[in-house]
Amino acid sequence: MKLSMKRTVSITSLITVIAALLITVNCGGSPALWKPVQPGYTKYSGKLGFSVNLPAGWMAYEDKSALLLTRHSVPLGFIMAWRHPLSTPLPYTELSINKHMQIYEIAEIVTGNLLATPGVFNLVVEELTPDEIDGKRSFSLLISYTMENGLRRRCLIYGFVSGRHYTEIGLYALEDYYFDALLKDFFELAGSFRVSGR
């Protein structure tokens, strides 16, 4: 695995999932089931088709489509891991990912989906390199973009195809401090990531 400390940012494109989670956490109705990660690394192996070691001191939330982790709060920084069925359009584009695509082609579709996501402005691709996750060819994508509140978010995303799914893990954090502060935990988490489903 070539996970290096280079500044490569993930661009997870499920902003709607994050928004839904934020509404659940901050508003009335059924409370979000955030669970603290106990001291030491706790193995996660849920219904999403992957397993990963979770960093101590973070909070974890799982729904039917994604695993979301935060240390300070979601607006300041979070890690998200999710899987998406192949040949199914991504949320904000008519394009889909298939198993015959090259890594750079997948990264282009993921970037286009994020560009079309409401609330994302002035997106800049800072770096795109080949990498490896769980023994599978991956891309490593570092991007930054401005949010509606004027703050700038930096993202490091790893994406790859495995079985019938496109799998993605990403770090999203404010670029002034939180991105660098969370990188070490993100790299350790990404290094432990294993696909367990089809």
C-alpha cells in the first residue's frame, strides 16, 4: 500500500448524506446514533461491505449508505466511507462508473459529480495520482472548494472498483487547520480499509 503523507484530498460526493446526518443530529425527531470510538482502535465491520479500524477519540455514525466519522464536529472535519453500485449514476451526474474504466476516468467522473453538487464552489483539483487500497488499484485525489459560508474545505479521496461496487473513502475538513490535524488518523484508517462484500 502506497498511502503516503502527501497532500492528497478525498472528494466524497454524497453531500446529501452529510446534510441528512446534520439535520438528524441538530434537529428534533429521532436522535442520530453517534457512538464514541473507545480507546485503542476498534474494528468496524458493518453492513456496508467493508471493515476498517476506527481512530480512538472520534465519533462514528452508520446509516444504510455510509459510515461517517468526526472528531471535532462534522462542519469542521469528517471522514466518510461509502460504496455505490456500478453502472448506477452518481447523485449529481448522469454518468456512472463501470469495472472496465481506468482509474483516471473514474476520478474524472467523481470530480464532475462533486462540481455539480449544490453548495460546492470554486473547486480546484490540486493533485491526482494512482495509489492502492486493500491491494486494489485506486486513485488519490486532493481537491479544495469553497462552501456557501465562504469557508474553504480541503478533501483527500481514495476511490476504487471492487466487485460490483465503486468504493470511496475521504477526508473533508476546513483547510486552515483541521485538514492537517486529521491527516494522520485518516491515513491510518485508510491503511486498515478492507472490502468484505461484493
